[in-house]
Amino acid sequence: MTDASVGDVPRTPDDWREYLVEYGREYVRTANVCQREFMKPEHTSTCWFGPGPADERTIAATEQRLGTRLPPTLRSFLAVSDGWSGMVAFFVDEILPCAGIGWLRDSGWGAELIEIYGEEGEGDDELRELLEMFRRALLIADGEDIWLLDPGRTGEDGEWAGFHLAPGEGGYPDEYTSFADLLHSRRLEHPKIIEAEG
């Protein structure tokens, strides 16, 4: 797994409000023709790609359903925007709202990944470790690629390690120190990708 972490990430709800407005503006400015087809008029006028915030009761209900407290930067993100859409990063279509967040093992992606990596992982310690991560990971963003958070890799600040995985390509995911670090790192790739495609 490749560590692709960067610094200067949002942490508090106030940080997220400012960050997401800036992210939306940048996305509208750099979006290619294909991405613009999926934008609603309100996206281009407001540069906001999320719904309203999830209230504390909604977040708490999600945590009760999952049986765990969500890590701090995901929690503070949801308190500002209950999800985010419009191709969040290359091949990632949306950050899931509270109602959509769930354990990878309970999803279609999870069943497939656990089966494939389980077959390939015999005798390979690194693949076995990855398989165990899949079995305990939280699926938080979906598309052709997926984002995962691993409660088995928790930092002193309470953050869970984040992963960007391209299931269609196989191999190992890129690793980040937190949800915020994952989103910020992938955000930085968006203008570069659009420039390369253009």
C-alpha cells in the first residue's frame, strides 16, 4: 500500500464549510465537458455539491447502526454536508451520505473483493493483511473507484486510516492518515487530470 498523505487538511466544521465552497468553485472552473453534463444548474450557480448538513441525531443514528463512533474528520464533514456528489475525484462519483455509509463486507464491492483477494492471498502476507482490512473497512465513497476507512488503523487523534482503491485495476490501494487527508489528496489530482485529458 502506498502512503500518499499530504498536510493542511480541514478538521472542524468551520474548516469544512470554507474548504468545500472552495473545492466546489475549483471543480466548476476545471470540469471537463463530460463532468459538466452531470452538473445541475444549482451546482454551477452555488458551487456546492452536497445536501444540507447531517444533524447530530442522524450522525448518532448512523454510529448506532454501525456499532462504532465515526472518526473525527468524517464526523465534522457530515455535520456540514451529508455527502458530496459530482465526481468527487477521478473515478469517485460521490462521498456517501449517512444513510449510505456501511461496512464494505456488506456491500456488493465487499463480497467481490473479499472473494478475489481471498483466493489470491493464500501464502501472501501482504495480501492477507489487505483482505483483513477489507473485512473490517467502512465504505464511504463509491464509483468506479472506492474510498475506505479502516477502524483497525486508528491514530492517536482518533482518525482511521483512509484508502483509495481502484478495484478494476487490482493491486494495492493508496493509503492516507484520515478521511480529510484522503479527500484533500485526491482533490489535488483533479485539475492535473483535467489538464492531462484536455
